[in-house]
Amino acid sequence: MIRRRLGKSDLHITPLGIGTWAMGGPIKNWGRGPQSDHDSLAAMERALDMGVNWIDTAPVYGIGHAEELVGTLLKRRAGGTRPLIFTKCGIRWDKDENYTLSLSEASLRRELEKSLLRLGAEVIDLYQIHTPSYPRRSPYKGGIEEAMVAMSRFRAEGKVREIGISNCDVPQIQAALSIAEISCLQPQYSLLQREVEQQVLPFCAQKGIGVIVYSPMHSGLLSGTTSKEKLASLPEDDWRRRQPDFQEPKLSVNLEQAERVKRVARRYGCTAAEIAVAWTLRTNSVTGAIVGLRKPEQVDAVFGAASRILNNNDIAEIEGDLIRSHNDR
């Protein structure tokens, strides 16, 4: 699998990376339901064996459990090629799994030490501020500058190789850049979530900031395997039950879009998941895409996205008037 330089850093990543959110298992308000640790580890092993060279995780995924699983994987593969490990900081939880944002240096340092312990690592390859505001859509009230000072110190201490940020708009990126160099931004990006195309992606390209996108299949809506019936059977603690994109009136519009993706996939004899992810990688502004995995067979279903080239007719068919009118609402 080819590798691309991540921003101005010395990290070179494959176009696809392993996402571990669902591997964390059930958590309050925004988990993805029960998950088998055996399946999670098998999925990560399969992806690495097929050439993927990075894993994205976070402490809040399963309240530390996803990081622990990555740590288990690293022990299993000790002596072999070590994948790059990307994790995050800034979102904390209490004993009742209520989440708060804390970007103070003292708080971030405690998070860093705990992440290193769970991962069984001495250094984190890319350490990312999970979000500069919580909830993510709330107005920016500062704090990212103090966090960036802390991140710079972590890097100087040799505990972090590169600094990244996630879920930021252009003013927030500028605030971070005023303190330290950023190697990567991690935004949500898919056919159904295209806000970053207007300002964020062009700004990152201009500044030489790498971009790794999450939810390229929009949490399964564009995977080709989602239906109204399947969504109705989701576990009660699956956050998608409460998310507007998975409810009417948006759901029918989104599933129509998924049908467009499936039509292109049938023409190539591949999966819709492969086409949906390849669409996010079609632009040079995007360095890589995080693919959330739960089972090893999902790796095979999406692996081809790393080399799939969509032509202009494919892109026009995938996007169409439907997606434009949907985003204009």
C-alpha cells in the first residue's frame, strides 16, 4: 500500500488507517453497542497484515478500553513492524461517564501519562486535541492556545512525535498555529458531511497541514449494508438511534445517496464501502481516511479504497443534484 507524507512531519501513512471507536464497546450516550475484543484484535491484525500502518484511537473510546486493546495488539506484535499510534486528549469523564472538556496543561499531562500506560508505549506518534469545544458545535471560547503550549512541551520531552488537532474550524486552526506547528487536522468528512470543503480543506492545503478524515462512510450509512430494518434493530445504547441523520426525514434522503454509491460500486464489482472511502481520498487535500472496524472481514470490504481511482463521471454520479440539495438545507 502506498504511503503519503502527513503534512510537514516525518510521518508517512497509508491512505487507510484503523479506527477504534466502536472497539471501545458500550459507553454512555455515544457508544456503538457491544463489541467483541476477539473480533477487534482480529480486525486490527488483518488490517496491519494487509499493509495499513497506523491506528487512530482515543482515551474516551470505551473509557480507556480501546487504548488498552491497541496496547494488547502492540504486545502481540512486539519484535515486528510497529504501527504508528495516533491518540487524543481533552475529553475527560467521571465515574458516571459524564464528559467534560479540559485543556489545561495539568489535565492534558495526566491524560498523556495514562494513555502511554494503557498503550504500553514510550512515545505517541501523533497526539491530537480531540476537540477545542464541547459539545463540538458550541461556540469557541478559547483554551486551545494553552493546550498547544502543553502539547509543545510534550513533544520537547520526547513523549509525542507530532501534534494534531481535531474538529476545528479555520479560526481555531489559526489559534493553534499561533502557538506551534500542526502536522495534522482530523475532521469529519463524507459524502453526507461536506462542510470542510468550503474553508477548512483549502486552508490546510495552503498551510501544509495533513488531513486524516473520520467517518468517511458516515457511521455506516454509506457502507452499502445499512437499511431501515437494520437501523431499527440497533442496540438501545447505540448513539445512532438518537442521531438526526439516522432518523426521518433525513434518513430516506441519506439512503437514496447510499444507493448512488452502490450503483457505482456495482459497475466496478466492489463494495459501496470502498467507493465511499475512495471518494474522500479523491482530493490531494486529504492524506488519509480512518476506517472504523469491528470484524476482520470489514478490512477486505474496504481495502481497495486505498488504490481506487474515481473518474469524473463516477464523482458526478455519486454526488449528483441530490447531495447538493441535501447540503443546502
